[in-house]
Amino acid sequence: MLTIRNLRKTYEDATVVDDVSLELPHGKVISMIGPNGAGKSTVLGMISRLIARSSGAVEFQGKDLDKWESRELAKHLAILTQANNVQMKLTVRELVAFGRFPHSGSNLSQKDWEIVDRSISYMELEDFAERFIDEMSGGQRQRAFIAMVLAQDTEYVLLDEPTNNLDIYHATQMMKLVRRLCDELGKTVILVLHEINLAAFYSDYICAFKNGKIAAWGTVNEVMTPEQLKLIYGVDFQIHEIDGRPLAIFH
């Protein structure tokens, strides 16, 4: 289990994350939502050690993340950030192979390559395996990076705005994939989202942030209420139910 205790991040005189404490349940999809600048991506960055904490603790398996050796931690926790541009000329298969680095370094075994190819197949990218990343569409590239995360074979997957810059179709497909990672592969997926209805339809839990603090935390139905959402976003909401899930209309 990932446990966050009294997490805080400051930049000079500005506090962007303020005393955040949270226990993230295992084997669930957990979405972090909130207005721009609420602190959600910063919290995700501190969980992944990409952003240094000002104070507080993040513990995995009862041990502070700062005490984990990087390569060992990467066997348990993978993150895909918004800035996933590749500067090298890589094929999909070469990119996905980077996911095996924590396990085998640069000397991949036959088993490693089998995992790479299985990850490519899971993402339905077999026909693109030898295609260069920079020759693919945005949605295809996103799937290739997810395949790399799959090849890393971690218990936890952290995704920072995975639907950013995707159209409705590809954003929906991405969230269906997130659901499959949890339901079929048993992974815990923690992601930052702006689209609250995607969070409502595909998550088990929602953590809502405002002004660097947790404004609401709980199951989807506990968080997706007109009163809670108005406090978070400052506009009026109506909640309707579609297929047993809340749909938010705001005005």
C-alpha cells in the first residue's frame, strides 16, 4: 500500500501542496481531480520521486520512498508523465524494451523480449512494432508508452493526465485501458484527470484537490455530489445516473 503522510511542497513563498495525508487502496483505479493549480500533479510527482518534497512522507510497503534504491523501486512503481517526448529515433519495440531496464538493464533476455512483445500485443500494436514513434499519431504514441509501462511490470502505475490532447474517442479508449489494467492485470492505477466524468465512469475512488489540500476523498458516489463539486470548482452541478454511474452537468 502507498501511504502519504503530511505531504507538503513549497516554492519560495508559495505553498502548492499543504499537509496532504492519504492511504491509497491496492488494486483500484484512483483519480485525482481538481482545478488548475490545485496540486494534484505535484502530489503525483512527489509520489513518483520526480518532485522533491518539502516535508512529509510517502511510504511504500512501510518504507519511505527516499530509502528505496531507484532501480528496485522501478520494479514496483511506474509513471508516465505528460512530457513523454522521445529525442531518439526509436521503433515501438525499442521504446517498449526500455520498460525492462529495471529488471535486466541493457542486456535483455529472451524472457524480457517475450514480455516486450506481449505488452505490444496487449496494446494491439503488433502492426506498428517496427514503426518509428515519430511517425505515429498521438493516440498510437500514447498506446506505445503505455506498452512500455506494461513491460515494466509494476504493481503501481501512475499516469499524469493520460487523456490530455486526445479526442473523445481516444480519451475513452485510454480510460477503458486504465480499467483493464486494474481489472485484468490487478494493477493499482493512480491518475490525474481534468475530465470529471471520465473519472466518475472509470474510477473506483476519487481524490479531489483544491488550493493544495484534499477537498474530498472517497468512492465515486461519495465525491460526485452537487455540493462537493460546487465547493471544489465554484460552479453549479447537476448529477444524473447513467449505467449506475454519476454524470455531472455543470453550468
